[in-house]
Amino acid sequence: MSGQHGTVLSFGPFELSIGNRLLTNGAKVVPLGARAMDLLIVLVEQANKVVDRRTLIERVWPKRGVEQVSLRVHISALRKALDRSDPGRRYIANVPGRGYSFVVPVTSLSSPMSGDLNPSSRSRLPARLMRMLGRRNALAAIQMKLAEQKFVTIVGPGGIGKTTVAVAVAHEMSATFNSQIHFVDLSSLGGASLVAPAVAAALGVSVQTNNVVPALIDRLQERPTLIILDCCEHLIDGASAVAEELIRRVPTLHLLATSREAMRVEGEHVYELCALECPPEDTSLSAQEALQYPAVQLLVDRVRAVRGDFELVDADAPLAAGICRRLDGIPLAIELAAGRVDIFGLRKTASLLDDRLNLSWAGRRTAVPKHQTLNAALEWSYDLLGEAEKRVLSRLSVFAGGFTFEAAVAVVADETIDEANVSDCLWELRSKSMIAARGQEGRLRLLDTTLAFASRRLAESDEEGRCRRRHAQYFCDLFKQGASMDMPERRRALGVEVDNLRAALNWAFSVEGDAKIGVELAAASASTWMAIALLTECREWMTKAIGRLDNASAGSRQEMIIQSALASCMMFTDGMTEESYATWAKARLLAECLNDTECQLDSLLVLWAHQIRLPSYAEATELADCCGDVAERSGNRGAIAMANYMRGVTYHHTGRILQAEAYFELSLHRDDEASRQSLIKRFGYDRKVDALAVLANLAWLRGCPDQARRLSLMSIAEARQLDHAVPLCVALAWASFNTYLTGPDDRETEALANELVDHAAKYAVESYHGLGLSMQALCRVRRGEGDAASATLYCGLEKLSAARYGVFNWILQAEFARCTAVAGRPRQGLAVFERAKINLGDTQWYAPELRRIRGELALGNDEGLAVGRQYFLSALELSASQASLSWELRAATSLAIAEKSNGRKEAAWRALQATHAKFREGLETLDLRLAKQVLTVSNLHDGAANSMH
């Protein structure tokens, strides 16, 4: 069409290579159709002249006549292409009745012939970011790969920063290549055939042939060169063909590409660009700690770009970290969110993201169109997918928190896309960075941004209901299988699926869902909720399931499982309420009707625990015996061990120490490990931990404090191995109490109590949270923190009362009263004791100590030695009948200190000596040291020893 094949014409921001038929704006190629390109060349060659319509038609369509309407259509397309790249400027004027004129000045640039190339003037490498955060390691790794292996493709999802990193690499390596670096932006090219011409244009190579690759090969042989092919994914076939040919034929060429998928050609080495590192979920995170992570650094940096005075403070650090995590550390997403922080602040921006991940937030106007919003970036990737891949991607949005390959195939495949096709699509989506890998377990996931985009696509289709049904049914079947398999590794695997479990239950119990599937899934997942200690959430789902039971399910095994799980959650979260007791009683009746021995034993166990914790020991004894009868009939070793454990606890709490110890020994030594693990799985409760913890207290009562310590440590160790909420609460509760009894140093006691408070609060186990607070109060009152300790005690007691947990109630208040009196406030101590309404006629395991403390308070409040003596003697008598040597030692010591007359004093001294002589260990404990002091003082008198020990 023109004799100017070697000419490059410049107008506005554009350059037109006539020989290559290529229009560029900076480093970007402006896509034009063939006819629009022909028209542009004709008009530019005759710039500022009117070219009549007939001449244009003859030049562009020389072999056939064309209607003027076709001319107008292509002129319009040409105007639009120029306007998109340079909006607001008029390039082509319509001269009515005559034709068209190109009205912008045109300059002819010298077109370098082969060998005269000035690459740096043609490549126009984009400027690198002033501050690129969190990519130092990536830059170093890519440079090393590029130097050693020559051909590297940076892959990753949209907005991850591939171009930014590639440009930074180019600038870093500028000296290495003596500025022979060429940046080729392929994003605006409309076809694979334009890749090679675009590379030629970047190099300034003018070739008058359709195949420009040979000329490129000739030119690139001359010197070491780095070519960057940016944004290859939409032209992946053309880009890969050109790249493979060039890298194979040019030994001095180094090639760096960016793409959302690998080219998969010979010589390519892939570098997967990861998201910016985000802080872990931690509400105590400080601003300084948060700013150690690149994702937060980027967020703060971009907010400061629009609001220079912005500073991240400690109170907002968890919010900033949460925003970055929600956006998966994707730089583009974080930049877009930073623009909203300036408007709404961190808290509102975080709330907006939680409500609905906003994909339409606008970013920098100077960004390429596909990066101006998250939606645009995702649309770009989505449009490159095949129809089957698009459908699979949208269907995958029903998953939450990741998925396995098997789950994806099972849920996505249907009559329209078979399993083999789904499998192929999953592989393609992973290779195109639309699916991310998660951890080392082979799990996959959609990034939150992709998930939000795909969810909208699914909602716009007519497939959402069917997909969510298949998703819910798949996980219902999966959890049913898990419930039937008593294997720890299987439970852990199911625990990973908790987000999918939530999603399935939410759909099933929604208006559009299927309540029948929801009820089945709730029953199947009950043991999993318990095993991973999500007790409050388990309670919510079981309550919903019971509300949706139909007549066919009433009285079924399904209802029994749900009722049992609900009752168990009620017990551990709210304590022993009448509601939880009634729920367990219903579960027991269902189990008896269904002749389900396992559920009968479970319900008897928990009904017994209700009575123990109230405490109501007569009823507890009856239930423990009933459980023993059922267990004996079953012949199951684990069931018998559980019944013996229940009897051991009951006997301990009622002061029958030797019998209790015997039952605990039977339970521990003849237990069945599978049965024990099954109980933990169903309820998150462990009889071994509990038995060891109470045995520790029994050992202390019998006068073996060293043995008690060993058993406490064993109980805690067992509980930590289980990694469940309730067993560790039990172990810490008894350990803190036993440690408090054993020694005067409160540091260990307080450390155990503090851990108990934190752990119980984390998992909403209110009864043990209250007990932990009460133990903290005892440590504080012993340090003299009267008012603060009192407030903590009554806060703890209030929680214990609300949870109907009364096992420690009287001893906690009595001990607090004693410490208050020792601190110099005897009247206040007596008031605390009397306010507790303690029944001194009771015979439970700490009853001797209650009587002894009351005797000490009598002496401190001038009630007289005779009154105090009666309490001490009563304590001695009861402790001896219970075989509670430690309580007996305390009562004997108090009596020996209190007695004044020679006759009584001598008798008390001999009683104390006899009791002290029975101890074979723990001689350095507080009680034994005090007893030894009393025994070695030849002439006891007031002040010789502090009786209020």
C-alpha cells in the first residue's frame, strides 16, 4: 500500500510502524483490525489533507467495491481505538461532502535498519516502583534463575504483582545486559499472530514479511539481551511458540515472562510468585509487630500516599492484619482497600470486607484497565477460560476453607460435566493460577477474591441450588463415614473441613435448603464438633437440628445422637442446668427404648456428673451403681472401667477415700483404650485425665504429697496430649488446688490458675473459668490483696453458681475466710464463712477442714477455746474415719497450738506426734514443717507459732 515500509511515523503519543503494520502507545500495542490499519496508514501518509471517500475505498478495498457505510463503520472503529489510548484528542476530522482528514501533526522517525538498532530508545522499560515491599527474596531468586537458566516465567493470580516484580528485575539487571533490555506488553494484543511483530516493534526491527521470527533471531545474535514478555496468558499459544523458538535459537538471549499460567515449553523454568506475608490471627498484635509483615507494610504505605499523617496504632493493628488476611496478601487487593481506609477508616473498611468482599472498588487511574478494580482483574482471567473451566470455577465457590481434589470432583461433576472433564479443568485452573494450593496436605482453595467473584457468577446461573445440595450431601456422607470410624487421624481430617461443614449446614437450614440433609449432617458431625472443642457452635447446630426434626425422625437413633451432643455442650458451656439435665434424661430414655447400651452409658455418665457437680451425692451414687449394672451386662471392659471411675469419684467426694482409690485403680488398670478414645471423641471428655487428677488429691489426703504432685503432672501431661478443652480444664483445676494445699509458694499455684482461667475462657467452659478465678483469689488474699481478691472470688463463685458447679464451693469460701482472718481481719473472715452457709454436718472429702477452719475462726473471734476445741476434735474424728491423714495433721496441729492447760496440751502434743510419724514423704511441705515446729517447741505459748496456717 505504501512505499514507506521502513518508516516509523509519530503522532501524539503514538508510533506507527508501517512495515510491521503496528501501532504502539509507549510500550503498549494498540489493537487494530486489518481495515482500520489500512485506513490509518492512508490518512497518516496524507496528514492534514482531505482524502475523499472514493480514494479511501479504492486504497483499502482495491479489488471490490464497498458501500460507504462500511467505510463509516471502520472509520468509527479507528476513532474509538485512538480515543481509548488517548482520550479527549481529535485525530480524524469528517469534512462534509468531501471526505476525511488526519488533523494531528505527524513526524517521520528514522527506522533503523538491521545493525543500527538503538534498543534502549525503543524498549521504553517502565519505571520501577519507588518502594516495592516484601519482594526482596523473590527478586534475588528470579535474578539467579534468569542468569543460570535463561528463560523464567513468573506465574501467579491477577494482582499478585508479577509485572511489578518483572520490571524491578529488569532494572536490577540493567548493568548486566548493558541496557539491552526490551519490555513487551502483550495485554492489548488481539491475536497470537501479533506477538512476534510486537517483539519486533520493541526491538525496532522492521521486517517486510509475515514471519518476523527469523529477523528477530538474526538481530538477537549480536549481543546478550533480556526480553520481558508481560501478560502472556491471553495469547499463551502465540507467546509460547515465539519464546520457545527464540530461546532455542539464540544462545545469548534471556527471556523473562509474566503470565497467570506457565507456557509449558522446552527450556522454561517457572517461578510462582506468592502473596505478601500476613500476620497470624492474634488479637494482642501490636502495631510494631504487625509492621514486620510486608502485607501490612504495603497497606500502611498506600494509605499514607493519600493521607500523609496516617499512623498505625496498637489498637488498630489487629484490624489492619485482618484486612490483609482477608485479601490473601494480594498486593492489588490491598492497594484497593487502602483507598477505602482513607475514606472509611480501618474498622469500617474491615467491616465492609467481612460483609461482602467488594470487587468493584476503584484503584489508580493510571493503572492498566484490568488492574483498576479487582473485578476487572478477575474478569480478564475469567474471559480466558474455556466454557467448561468457567463452569467448574463458579461451582467451586460452594466450598469454604479449601477442598480436596476428590471433594471437588464429587461436588462439581454432574450430567453436564463428567468426572474426567472436571479433573482436567481443575488441573487447568490450578495451572492458570485460579486455584491456589494450601499447605502440604494437597488441599486446594480459591483465594477470597476469586471466591467472591466465582460466587457471584454461580448466583447469576441457575446452578447454585443444585451445587449447594451436592456439596451438603457430599459432606454429610463424609462425616457419616467419619463417625463410624474410630480413628484419631480420621477425626483430624474431618476437623480440617469445619468451614465446609458450616457452609453445608447453613445452606441446609436456610429457606432454600433441605432440612433433612441438615439434620443428618448435624448428627453425623456431632462428634467432630466435640472433638475440636467448638462446644458453643455445636450447641447452636444441634438446637437447630432438633427444631427441624420431622415425625419420622422422632425417637430415632439420629435424634438420640443430636440430643446427646446438645446435652453435652450445654453441660460444658453453661454447666449443670435444669435444661441440660432434662435433655440428657431424654437421651437416656431414647437409648433405653432403642436398647443402645453405649448411649445409655453416656447418658448415665452425664446425669451422674450433673448430680456430682450440684453436688447431690445420694443421687450420684444411685446413677453410678446403675451404670455399673449396665456395664456388667454389656461385658465391655471400657464400660466397666467407666463405671468404676464414676464410683471412684463418688466415693472420693463423699469422703470414702480408700474405697475411692481402689475403684480408680481398677478403672485405670483395666480400661480399654479404644473405649476411652471413643468417649473423648463423643464428648471431648477423658476419664483417665480426671481419674489421675482426683487420685492426686486422694494421695495428698492420705499423706503422700510427693505422689500427689507426680499424679498431677501425669494428669496435665495426658490432657495436653489430647488437645481438647475440657480435660485440660479438669487437670489444671485439680492441680492448682492440690498445689495450693501442699506449699506456701503461690507462684506455681497462680501459674496453674492463670492458665486455667485463660484456657477455660478461650473455650467458654464457664464452670472451670469460675474455679480458676477463685483459685486466683486465694493466691491474692494470701498476699494481702484483700479487696481485689474478694472481688475476684465472688466473680468466680458467681460463675460456678451459674454453671451449677458446687464441688469446691464451700472449701473455697472457707479457705478465703481463713486467709482473711490470718491477714488481721478475723471478724470479716467469720462473716465470709457464715455468708457461705456451710453445713458442718456434711461428710464430704473436705468436711474435716471445714470444721478445723471454723475452729480457727472461733479462736480468732473470741468465741472461746472450748468452742474451738470442739471443732478441732470433730475434725480429728472425721478425718480419722475417712483416712484423711493430711486433714488429720492440720486438725491435730491446730489443737496442739490452741490447748493451754498442761493435761490437755500433753494429750494434744502426743496426738500430733502420732499423726506426724505416719508421714513418709513431703516433710518439707508447709503443714509438716509447722507440725514439726510445734512438736519441737518445749513450752508452747501464744505466738510460738501462727495457728492460722
